[in-house]
Amino acid sequence: MGIFAPERDQTDGNEAADVLARARSAVDPGLRAAVDTLPGSMRRVAGYHFGWWEADGTPGAADSGKAIRPALVLAATQAAGGLPAAAVRAAAAVELVHNFTLLHDDVIDRDRTRRHRPTAWRVFGTTEAILAGDAMHSLALRVLAEDTHPAAPSAVRRLADCVVELCAGQQADCAFEQRTDVTLAECLAMAEGKTGALLGCACAVGALYAGAGEAAADVMDAFGREIGLAFQLIDDLIGIWGDPAVTGKPVGADLAARKKSLPVVYALCSGTEAAAELAALYALDRPLDAVELQRAAAAVEQAGGRSWAQGESCERMASAIAHLAEAIPDPSEADDLLALAELVTRRSH
């Protein structure tokens, strides 16, 4: 069953794209209405970030993101026996939180492009981007606080707790850049906080909006967290080997930034000659040139980082499916959730 349709065309091979498109269509009006309540300068930054308009306020045609997180909210509501239309405000709140973190992440990481165009901080300045992100965080909580659905209070608490976990994950990620002794366990915990927490929260909130209890919501949270780790593993691979034409970022962007991503940390902890070469490159007190970036990527692969990340992503997906089977015994009710879960491992890297 689709999010708003009684049945889905089973001959359509791009089921996840259909789920995402319907989620975007359902959530965008609420997102736009919320952003329209912001003061002018913050509204301009937020709308540019979403791709709705250009820096000068003229209509934009940029990609506003895949809407994976709001789609998870709506799909989880449906899978748990609820009406997705009742959870649209919650889905919008989750998407606002996600985009607040993106605005801040771009500032912290000094990323120059997102979705194939300059990041908001480059266009409007660091201060404006940070403040717009702060405002979007507050909007998310207000959207939920004003919702009359009985699950809204629990959803507010979960989303607020999630933001704290997201911040802790981001702090750990930044701290890792200054350390040479990061363990794989620490890196996995960081990824769960930075990426898995919000996907888990999205699934849990969806279950709550279907009338599920906190215990069932916790199982759905575990499902989403495992999806999040699989997603992060693939994202880390893309950060090293992704096609710039697809990612909108330079080749080896994560290596150039000396990020302690999951495949990099696995490689550094491997005890191999390639690990020593990678450590030496990461220790250089200057930007890596194109040849050195190629050597770094080759070292990660030779040390097993690439194959481990690919295999670990599959294991996390298997764990996610097990949690989903516990929460939703009838697989036919979870078609949309499964399609979204599978999407993360089909991303090009």
C-alpha cells in the first residue's frame, strides 16, 4: 500500500521514488507555510536552502532533497495501522530538523556546495546561515507543539531528545578530526547519533501517530537507526569515491577534509602498510594535492575500508529488517518502509 493510495502499482520498479515523491508532495505545503512565518532574512536563507528560490528571491528550480525522513514518518504511520495524512505535521517537523542540521553542518564542515549549488553560508554568510538553522529548529518544535494529535506531546519529547543526540554526534565527529586514536566503536557510535538518531526518531514518531505504544515505537526507532547506519556507511563511501556529477562535491571531498569517516577509521585501525600510508597522508599539515587524494583513496581500499563498509551496510540492513519484522508482523503492511530501506543501499558510489 502506498502512503496515500489504496494500492501501489507492483509493476513500477522505482517504488522508493514513488514513496518519496508522494511524501514531498504531502509535506511541502506545511514546510512552506512554516518557513513563511520566519522574519524576512531568515525566510530568505531557508527558502534558498530548500531550493524554492534563488538568493535574490526569484523562483528556484533546485533540488530540495529526497525527503527520506518525512517519508519514513508517513510510511511508519501507515505500516503501524494509522492514517498517514494525520502525521503530515510530524513529518514536516522532522524535515525541518533535518534541514536545520544541514545548514549548521555546512558551516561547521565549510562545505562549499550542496545539491549542486553554493551552500547557504557562502551566499548569505555564516551568521545568517546559523541563525536560519536555529529558527528552523524552533519551527519544527512549534509545528509539533501546535498539533492537536494525541501523539504530539510524545513526538515533541522524542524530537527534542533526538536533537541533543544529533548535536552530540556532530561534536564527536568534529573532535575526531583532532585525534589520531579514534576507534571503530567510537566512530560507529558517532554515526548512530549523527545520522541514525533522526531516522530512528522519524520511524518512532510515525508509529506513535498510528497509536502504537512507546515500546513499539522503540522497536521502530531501532529499525530506523540501523537504516541510518547503513545510510551513513554508503554516504561515507560516496564521500570518497562518489561521482562529482552526482554528489555535487569534488572527488575525495571527505579525504581532503581529513574526515574520520567509517571506512577511513576501519582502514586506519587495520594495522596494514596501507593504514600507515593513510595515517601519514592525514598527518600532513597542508592540503592534499590530486595525486595524494588518489593515494589516500587507494590506501583506504587496500586496507579493507571499502569492502568492510559495503559489507557492514548489508549487515545493518539485515538487522533493520529483523526489527521491522518484530514491529510489523505482516510484511505487506511495510512495503513503503522496505522500499525506503532498500533505497539507501542502491545509492551510487
